[in-house]
Amino acid sequence: MALKRRLTNLFIYILLLAGSVIMLGPLAWTISTSLKSQKNVFDIPPKWIPDPATWSNYQDVWAKAPLLFGFLNSTIIVVTVLTIGIFISTMAAYAFSKFDFPFKEGLFLALLGTMMIPYSVVMIPQYIGFSEVGWVDTLLPLIVPGLFGNIVTIFFFRQFMQGSIPSELIDAAKIDGASYFRTFLTVAIPIAKPAIAAQAALGFMGIWNDFLGPLIYLHTPEKQTIQVLIASMQSSYISTSNYPALMAASIIALIPVVIVFFMAQRYFIESMAISGIKG
């Protein structure tokens, strides 16, 4: 029995190792290509370790394309939407999970129903509306809608709060004279920190890698996000066949995502556990 278990574990480890190699292979090749010269990209047989390695591709991309503006624009969107949007989502989830008010279930079901509306349905009406108020080619269409929360985040927080915040704590805070908002800040927020951190990490990756929204609303290069800038490099800044430069730009855009992932990876695991067993 013990031998069978060991063989099973060995097979699982080998399978996971093979999967890791398959998943990390494209990333390793991207890094390798970004350090090669143009003439060495299609060497036969392929060389995973560049010889010679050069950092000039990163310097050329940073000099030719306004990547700094892309980083700043993406950072402004991410920080603003995550800070205010998650706070609003947390308040909404707290209300839906711990308060009783008229039409509570109907309102929540209506919010859940909006998840079934694809973005392609509202894309044109939204563009017309933002165009009428003069927000096209600004960051506002990418920031303002996110300030009012996200139904997926609200649903996630609601499920967490229903199972993790005892109603007795809220009642005790009321007896001590705490207001609704103070109870939310001093009771709900500290308990919900793991869920908030998990959603902040996931939200960062989603907003940072968003391509369609910035592509629709942002036209001026200095106002574009990092993802749109990288996509436009092939036609605006560098040759379409300059693969090392394109790979270098991709690595530059990937660095913040990798940093956030390694800093918050335990919250990703917690978010999966929370969504699977809470509520």
C-alpha cells in the first residue's frame, strides 16, 4: 500500500513538473529572445541561452516608445480603481450580507443578472455616452465605471462575510455605541483583510492586462496604457520583424505583474479556498 502511494505521488510530481515546463517554456523563450540580436533569433538549432547576450533591446524600446507614459497611465487606473472600487464593493457586500432591507434579495439577484450581459452589448452605448460628455481619449472611461464596485467582487465578499463575520460582533459594536460606518471599519474590514488582499491582487492583474477598453477609448500615445503601447509598437515605433525589441517590451510590461504575483500568491490560494468553502 505504501509503495502504491509513493508511485502515485511520484507520478503526480512528474506530471506537475512537465506541466510547469510547458507553462514556463514560452516565458523562458521570451526572455531569451529579448536578449538576442535580430540576426540570432532564428538560429538553427535554437539557442535558449543567448550568445552573445545584449541589453540594447531594452534600451532601444524604452527610448523609442513612450513606455513611461504607459506605466504611469496604467498605474493611475489600477491604483484609483482598486482603492475606491474595492472599498465600495466591500461596503455593498457588508450591507447585503449583514443587513435586512426591502427588496434585498431582488436587488442582489438583479446585480447578479448583470454578469450575464456581455461587454460587447454595452460597448457601443458606453462609447457614445462617454463621447457625448467629452471623455474619449482620457482615462476617465476606464476609471469612473470601476469606482462603483464590481459585482463579482461584491459576490465574493458577500460569501466571505456571511461565513466569517459573526453577527454577535456586530451586535456588540452596536451596544458599545458604534455607528454603522464605524462598525464596518472596525469589525468587518479587519476580518475581511484576506479576501480584500486576494481580490486586490486579482483585480490588479485584470486591470493591468486590460487591452480592449484602453484600445477603444485612448488614441493619443501619451495617454495609452502599457498594453496598448506594446501592441502599437509594430506599426508605430519598431519594425514588425524586430522580435527581440517586441519581446523586451513584453518583459518590461510583465515585471509589475510578476512582482505582484509573488507578493500576493498566498492570497490567490486563500481566495480559491474562500470561494470554495465559504457561504
